[in-house]
Amino acid sequence: MLGFSSAVRLRLLDVPLERDEGEYAYAGQLILQGVPPYRLAYNMKLPGTYAAYAAIMAVLGQTPRGIHLGLLLVNLATALLLFVLARRLFDDVTAAAAGGAFALLSLSQGVLGVFAHATHFVLLPALAGTLVLLRAIDSRRAPWLVASGLLLGTGFVMKQHGVAFIVFGVAWLFWELARRRERLTTVAGSCAWLLLGCALPFALTCLLLAWAGVFREFWFWTFEYARTYVTEVPPSLGARVLMETVPGVGGAVWPLWLLAGVGTVAPLWDEAARARGRFTTLFAIVSFLAICPGFYFREHYFVLLFPATALLAAIGAAAAARVLARELFPDRPARRDRLVSRILVPIVAAALLYPVYRERAFFFILPPEQVSRATYGTNPFPEAPVIAQRIADDTLPEDRVAVLGSEPEICFYARRRSATGYIYMYGLMEEQPYAPRMQQEAIRQIEAQAPRYIVFVNVPQSWLGRPGSDTTILTWSRSYLVDHYRVAGVADIRADGGTVYVWGEEALSYTPRSPYVVYLFKRLS
């Protein structure tokens, strides 16, 4: 399964960046240029994934191919860590099933698996920290506890959702030490060492950003604005969003979810599952909580749930194999034990082969650009490199570009800095108290920079406007573009999947045939 998932990822290395990847790539590009996060690009995510992208691009290149190759390596390492963790808890065959299941689950189109979202970068240090924690509990040595905390804390710095795995680490450490009847001072001291390690990555991040002079911006975006963002969706609506998202996430991989359901209840009758039932149950609960912040339940959030899902699926398959072996050889335990692995392998193989068949076009047939279109519809991700190249060919490296839309990947491809730190229009369209101020600041920044090119993205998914959205920036843009710019290019995104590009004088009189259009405006003087 690792070989299969790697082959698919290698085939799709050139898939165009989507907008989250564009954000990380642009922020990472700025870091490589010596610009700290939150100075020229604003967002509410913690900066760990920006640093991870910068490291990947420094080694593998500032291209989609380099970024997706970095994701491939991160995903392989995560699957191997899950294998090692499951082998420590169970046995080799169960561990192999868990690692293979995770490789396929995290590749699925339903969770946007070939795109390098921050959730992949959360899991790697989180699983490493969990594995080190198990050793720390056995050795009872403070350095191992601090090391575990450092890894878990790094997962949090990658994205705020990683805090759930810190909660798991502390809860499991407390439970295990209490179960072993350790003294209260020992339990408290051990938890303190673990929490110290967890706090260090965040503390170091704060110090570095303060030294770079962007701490105030960092704190506003990642805590003050983020607090507003995560309270927009009420729990009742969140439950509906979850129910609407689950079919798309689990539709192609339902056999693995079915096995995970079996693994959840397996401790009721299977002794091997019961022995580790507390760990797997707590791990699954906390993993689910990791996808809950804000109740948005976006598809790629479910990647955080997949180590627990894969582990439970492997446990379910192993428990089912033991039941079948007992039925076939009730009086011959030696032969029955040998038969378990022979039964488990075809169970897991069948659960893995069905998703491969179901998503065969995605895995084997569609070229990278069509994979992007099939996954994200009319979002202008395949068009972004073409538009960016036009900008790069007619600008100097110091020239600025403004993107009125949520497409930071254009700045990354063009290797030009944005005229405004607002690389997403989403926050400006939200019904939240900061939106009017954000719009005015974005307008001032763009007017002050007077960028040579402005990209206007006439695609609803790039704005997510609402009935109550403040439309000041849209009203301003119409008059500002008419007074200072002219149309220099049009990307007409057709419903049939094709895109018509029109440039220069021809673009001035072109009438798009699709409602999904990206306009390129060039400054008049």
C-alpha cells in the first residue's frame, strides 16, 4: 500500500496548487526571502506549516512538484510511524494493516488527499510524540517526557487543531500513572514535564515572531480573529454540516469505515482488542475532537481522524479473523493461531481494493489538471499558473500584484509580492466585527502600492459572499479599476472543463460565455 500510494502521488506531483497550498507556498516563499509570517500575508493559522513549506521548497524547489514530493515523504513517514505505534500495541500483521489503511485513507479524493494541507503536517509530529510518550511512560524519565511534549507541541504549531493531541498525551499519561498507582507528586511532576515540552515550540514561535517585529499581527490573526472565526457556526448547524460532509469523505472508503466500526466494539468480545481498548478509544475520541473546531468539518480535516480510523479498522479485521478461526478450529488452538493472519490478509485486502477500484480514474487515468478540476470544480487553480506567467513576463521582481479573490497561489507562481496582506477575501466577506476595518485597510494598501497588475477573480468560491456581507471593497474595485486599469487578459472557465484565454487588445472586447471568469487588469500608467 505504501508503494501504491507513492506511485499515485508521483503520478500527480504536478497537480496545480489549490488555494490553501497557495497560501502556505506564498508564506514559505516569503520566509525564504527573509520576510516573517504575518507581515505581508495575513491568516489565522499558526506558522508551523509555513516553515515546513519553506523547508521543503528550500530542498525540493519552489514548484508544485517539489511541494507534493515533500507531502509524499511526510505521508510515508506518518504511515510508518503509525505502523510502529500499532506494532508496539498489537502485532506485526495488525500494524501492517493499520499503516496500509492509513496510506489509502489519506490518499482518497474525498479528503483532498493529494493536496498538501496542514493536517498532514500536524499528524507527523503528533504520532511521533505519541510513540515517544509510550516509551516515556515505561522509562519514567523526564527527558523522554519533554521530548514527547516537544513533538506534540510542534503538531500544535503546525495548526491549532493539533492541540487535541496534546490533550490526548496529557490524559493518557495521567491515566496510566494513576492506574499504576503512582504517587500524586509523581503524576503531577510527569504531567508538568510533558506540558513543559508541549509549551516550548509555541514559546519559541512567539519569541521569534516578536524578534521579527510581527508579534502583534500574529496574535491578532491567530487568536483574536481566530476566536471570532470559530464561533460563527453554531453547534446545530455544525451537526448538519458534519452529516453532509461524511458521505463524500467516506463514500469510496466505506469498507475501511465498516471495519473501524467493528474495531470500536471489538473489545466487547476480543481479548486482544480489550487489552488496548482504553488507548484506542481515547485516541479515537480525541482525534474526532481534532476535526471539530469551528464546526466547519472541511474534508481535509478528516485526515486528522485517519490514524485512529486505520488503527480501529486493523483491530476490527484482526478481531473478525480470530472469530472465524475459532469457528473453523474450535478445538485446535495452535492451528487456529496460525490461521488468523491468513484470514486477516484477504479481509484487509478486500477493504483496500474496493476504494482503489472506486477511485480508479483519480488514481490511474486523469491527468493532474483534470484531477484538480474534478476535485475543485470551477475554482481557478489550473488557470493560476497561466495567469501568473503573464504577470511575471511583464513585471520586475520588485513589482507588486493585487489579487481580488482568494488565490494566493497566483503570487507564488508569479514570484511577486502581494500589494495587500489580505491574500484571502473570505474574512472580508464574513459577518464579523473586523470585516469593515479589514476592507478599508486592504483598499488603502492596494492604492498605496498601485500594483502594475490586479487580478479580479469572478468565481463565487473565491469570495464566499453572504447576504449580509459588507460590499464596500467590491464597490470600490469597480470604480478603481475603471479609473486606473484596463483589461489585459481574460480566463473564461467553461463548464465543460476547458478554459479560453484571451490577451491584449482582444481581451478588451471579449464577452465571456461562462459565469466563472478571471480578469487580468493592467495599470494605465
